[in-house]
Amino acid sequence: MKLAHDKFEMEFVFKTSRSGGAGGQHVNKVETKVELNFDLEKTNLLTDHQKKIIREKLASRVNNEGVLKLTSGATRSQAQNKLRVIEKFFVLLEQSLKTIKPRKASKPTKASKERRLKAKKMQGEKKVQRRKPND
């Protein structure tokens, strides 16, 4: 499923905060961590069915108000973190909306049945060889 990225990006709400990790004094001065909020309830870009699927599959990332929250603080650059969180959003959305093809049950082939029976016969013969002569 192809998503119109620019339409979604108009509905993103970004928040920034100070990020932990490497960076020395830079970490204490600059807000590089980026949080993306996307309101599932108010968007018109997704159908009700798609919203339901996203709520179920991404339940740990959707709060009670129906807002999908993602964060990125991996780099020292706010711009790079913003790009990363947007990319993460689209990857998660596409993965959660991807339909899984149902598995069709198949029967074993004639050759595989014969191989199984041959292996069982050989195993039985091994055990017969282990018996004492009295049996």
C-alpha cells in the first residue's frame, strides 16, 4: 500500500526535548530528541477499518486519546532525528496495514509418505537387532 507522505506530514505534531546519551555538554543545551504525535481519531487520511487495525497492532504506541506517539533521539541533530521519526512512522504504518496471506493447508506428497515409512521401518529393524536372542 502506497501512502501519500506529504498529506500525512501536514497532520504531524512535533515536540522536542533534551536527549540523553553521548554528546557531552551539547546534550545539556540543545533539544535534539524529537517526538512525533499523529492523531488517529481526527485524521481523514485513513479509513475506520485502517484506524482499527493500527490501534490493535500498535496498541503500545497509541494512547487513550487515540494519538500515535513515536520518538527518536539517536543522533545529536534535531533535523536527523526528525527525519528518522518520520521514516519510522511510515515503516510502522505500512507494516501494520500489510495484509498477511493466509496459509493454505497442503497434504504430504506420496514420496514424503514413503520416505517416512521407510525411515520408520529402518528404525524398527535397528531395535530388533538390539534384542537378546531369547526374545
